[in-house]
Amino acid sequence: MNRKKILITGMSGLIGGIVGRHLDSLGYEIRALNRSQVKGFDTVRADITDPDSIAPAFEGIDTVIHLAAYLGDDDLAQININITGTYNIFEAAKNAGVKRVIFGSSGATMMAAERHEPFKTMVEGRIDDISNPRPMMNHLSPPHPDRMYGVAKIAGEAMARLFAEHHGSAIVARIGRVRKEDQPANVREASVHFSHRDVAQFFEKCVKAPDEIKWDVFYGVSDNFTRFRDIEHPKKMIGYRPQDGIIHWLTK
């Protein structure tokens, strides 16, 4: 296999670590862009809000997986890190001639929709009340965020679309709930659970996606029984086949 060079931002995080270790095991050459050193990996230590300091990380890179993000409630930090920082990533990728950027987005782009039917029933785990056919959010559903984090991710998705229009390929990965314990913590998380091995496979498939895919949006979740995020589209387009799924949330 040609040792494709992949840059992962935020690799010290849970998802970045899962993805980086998996791709490394497949023979890809991995570089981390991180504020701290990532043990065992070539790391460019820089902050994504500083465009000059991150530029060297992109030299010779084929694919960027952008996972660095601020998850808190400070709206100005959301703008500075998740919007301006993401802009810096796409600009650096453009300037370095990167072929593909995989943008780590989130189901937070659709979070407000979960408070309304038909999805409210599924989020609450009321299995007997779920309609048939089962309602699904898909890549064509209009965004419906409930806080600035979701707004910032929508902005990042728009930047990905712009990059794809003019410079290369961009894939938006709307990531479900990934926990260190690899199990959901409540009934809502049982709907959006994304297991570690499904995370690894999903991003592998995004990296290997055909060159013909210049732009697309894929939901990343496991095949959970009360799932309301579509996985048929990534199955069809990139061959994602989830291995796990929460059948039913059992309260203790």
C-alpha cells in the first residue's frame, strides 16, 4: 500500500486517539497536530487558532482529519476555536495542496430536532410508540442546532463545502456519542452511541472513499435499535458496515 500521509488534529482526544491508532495499524503514516505531544506519533505542537504555527504540519499531507474542537459553553471560544480555528485548518490544507479534508462535525447540528416528534419518541426510548417506517435524519435534513457548538459545526460544514467546490475533496462526519467506557450512559445516548471499533472503521472508510466523492455528509453512529440518524447513505457511498449497536437501554 502507498503510505498515504494523514494529519489528525486533536489526536490527544478520545476519538482522535482511536482513529490515529487504527490508521497507524493499517500502515498509514500519521502526524498529529496537537497542543501537547501525542506519545508514539510525530507531533506538530501548535494551536489551531494560530495559522502560522500550524502551517508546517500540513507539508506533504494527503488527507487531513480535523477533530480538534472546543466543547464548552463559552460562545466566544466557540467562535475563536471552532469557527476561526477550523477556517485556519482549511486554509492551511488549501495552501499545502491537501487532497481531502475529513471534517469532524457532530449530531449537535441537529440537536434541537430531537426535542420534537418524530424523533422525541426515539430519544426517550419509547420503543412501543416508534412509528413504522422509522423516521430518520439524513444528509439532506436541514440543520437545527440548539446551542453555539452546533452553529459552529454548521459553519465548519459550510467551509468544507467551499473547500470541495474549489480545491479538493471534503467529507463531513457527523459523529455520534463516543464514550471512554464504550457504552452509553443513558437512554438518549443509546440512540446515538458510536462504538470504538465502529468509529475506527467509519473513519477508515472516509479515508478510503473513492476520489469521485468530492463532497458528502455522513452520520457516524452504530446500528442502535432506537437510532434516528441515517447510516444507509454511508453504507452505500463508502461501504461503512457498523459492527455494534445498542439493542435496548436497560435501566438498573
